[in-house]
Amino acid sequence: MRREEIKAGLAEVERRIEEACRAAGRSRSEITLIAVTKTYPASDVRLLHELGVHDIGENRDQEAAGKAAECADLDLTWHFIGQLQTNKVRSVASYADMVHSVDRPRLVEALSREAVRAGREIGCLVQVTLDPVSGRGGTRPEEAAALAGLVAAAEGLRMRGVMAVAPLGGDPAEAFARLDEIAEAVRKEHPGADVVSAGMSGDLDQAIANGATHVRIGTALLGRRKPFVG
Ligand SMILES: *Cc1c(COP(=O)(O)O)cnc(C)c1O
């Protein structure tokens, strides 16, 4: 049964989070587990909610908007974690509580305008690229502070912290240590911006060892995704 599968995945992920916290001398309560439900149906979101997971991550607007609507009766926090085009911002601003992928000034402008229009406040993380040749989005580390300043000054937005994806083939611990330094510099200017979104199924342990407050877990919770087509 699907519920049993997800329950087992969740138990294993919880075990890994607790182990990583113990190893790092941190408390489990410092870590928020975001279940990344992309490619999985709204019924899985419901099961996760029943099992006590209330933070849901999605990376494509079309899919996320449908699931958020189907699950509107649940108390969930929706995290938008994918590259975001400005023409999708109006839709995303209608359901996302936190956008992890803020990586350019135009996106800050668009998010601010649509948050105000929707009468909502949207938490923003500045996504930093730790990979010089990455096509996966993110601002360069030396531009993070300026972008954080734009977010902090924008109406309707709240500057919450930073996010990164470990570079393919690199050492995730090294990458997350760099992110932690960037996070600290941002926090000096914006004391409330204490979120560090780092760590996926393969590297959540290294992320927690290096200061992550939010881990984004798909595969280890829900199983291996079918390759995306279309
Ligand atoms: C899909 C995705 C994740 C989850 O990855 P898993 O390896 O399945 O845990 C995390 N972060 C982002 C940005 C993603 O797109």
C-alpha cells in the first residue's frame, strides 16, 4: 500500500536526519523536512500530511498549482523550488509560501508586484550557484548580498535566507560549507534571514553537517521518479 511505502520512506529519512543532527551536535528541531512531491499525485501529498509532513516542495508551476488547489483544505506550507520564469510568477504567488529560487532582480520585481496584488507575503530565498558552469539557476555568490538587499526592500516579500543545489560531481560538503558562509554574510545584514535550504536525498547528511535548516527530499521519501517527458 502506498501509505505504508511512504511511511517507511519517512521513517528512514527521519532516521538519517536524526543521525546527522546527532553527529553535528544539532537539535532535530532546527531542521525542516520539505517533501518534494514533483511527478507524484496530490493523493501522496495527502498521505504525507496525514503522516505529519506539512512542508511540500514543487518545481514546476503547472503541476504545483493543480496540487495546491486539490489540497487547499489542508494546512500546508508550499515551497516553490524550481527555476521560475516571470510569466509564471502570478500563478506561483497565488499559492507559494516560500520561493527558494530567487536568482535575479527581474524576478524580485515580478514576485513583489504579484504578492502585493494577491495580498500575500511571500518568503524568499536567494538561490546561489556553487557551480561555475551550472545551467540550474542561481545567482553568483558575489551577487547574493545585493539580491538579498533588493528582496528585503521589496513590498510583499520577506527575505528569509539562501538556497543551493550541490554541483554535480563535486564534493557536497565543500559546497554546503561555502553556502553556509554566504548565509552568514546575508544574516549579518538581514538578521531574520536564517533559512539555509540545502540537501536532497543523496546529500542531506552533509547539508545538516554544514548548517542546513531546510532539506528538500523527494526520492528517499516517495521513490525514484519516472524520467520527466514533455
Ligand atoms: C527534485 C528536487 C529535489 C529533491 O531531489 P531528490 O534527490 O529526489 O531528493 C530537491 N531540490 C530541488 C531543487 C529539486 O528540483
